[in-house]
Amino acid sequence: MPNPRLAARYAKSLIDLAVEKNSLEDTLADIKYLDSICRNSPEFVNVLRSPVIHADKKLAIINAVVGDSLKPIAQTFIKLLVSKGREESLPEIVHAFVEQYKEMKNIKAVKLITAAPAGDSLKQAIMTKVKAALPGATIELHEVVNEDLIGGFVLEMEDKLFDASIRRDLNDVKAQFRKNIYVMDLR
């Protein structure tokens, strides 16, 4: 069962240790590698969450999957998780680690949704506006194509949504026709 508080605490501890050992970037690379394994292999996550498989077997499976690709801090961290019986929270912990790293480094994720792949001029104009709205932040632009928008774009950043799509405009016109403010209600 996902436990966000537990994941945040373990991620914070790992970040603190990585900063103390001056290997934050190496640890981030290892955590992103583990995150990609968890995202791409539901079977791996099922093994981690299985109450039937013993902890020693889980550790052997994790070591077989990751091999020698992890640095000592990440390897020790995984051993700690398994010894404490917290390996089932690994996907949430790696996600929390990445989120806390982004917050620490002031990296903001911005999602651009368009009806067709966005051109460079549109991306540049949007990035200019976003950088002005978020001074000092490093911007990660994620692009998504959604043909249902018909045209225009939708921009999601932090807790804000800016909808400049044709679909929204058509829905607004539809609502105006339904309301029909030019005809008085006769009773």
C-alpha cells in the first residue's frame, strides 16, 4: 500500500546522505535508473510488493536486475530498505526523491499540450513567458500531443492551467448559445 509520508522521509534521508557524501548527482542517476525499472516492469514492482517472497530472495532479485550499475550509496540504501521491510515502497521512494531533488534545485516542470507537434517559435515564446513568470527557476518542458484540442494549446505549470485551445473556445460558444442571453425568459 502506497505511503507518501514514508516515501518522503526515506527520500529526504537519501538526499541528505548524498549531499553529505558529495555524490548527489550520481545518486540521482541511480534513482532515475531504478525509477525507469519500476515504471517499465510491473513484474518487478509486483515482486517487491509480494508478501510471499522472502526478503533475502527479493534482495537477490534486485541485485540480479540492477547488477553492478548502482553506486555504493544506492546499493546500501536498497539493502537498508529490504532489511527494514520497506522494499515495497521503492517506486514511491524513488519518485519522492526525484521530486525533492527538483524542489531543492528549483527545477519546475511545465507541460505543453498541443493539437499537433509544437513548432520551435511557439516553444520559444512559451518558454520566454514561463521564465518571466518563474524567475530563477530551471524549466523542464514536457510536450504532449492531444488532437482533441483541435488547435491552440494548454499550458500546465505548478498549480496553474492556461487553456488557449479551440476546444475551450467552442465549449464557451456552446454555453453562450444554451444560455441565450438575448431571449428573455417568459413565464
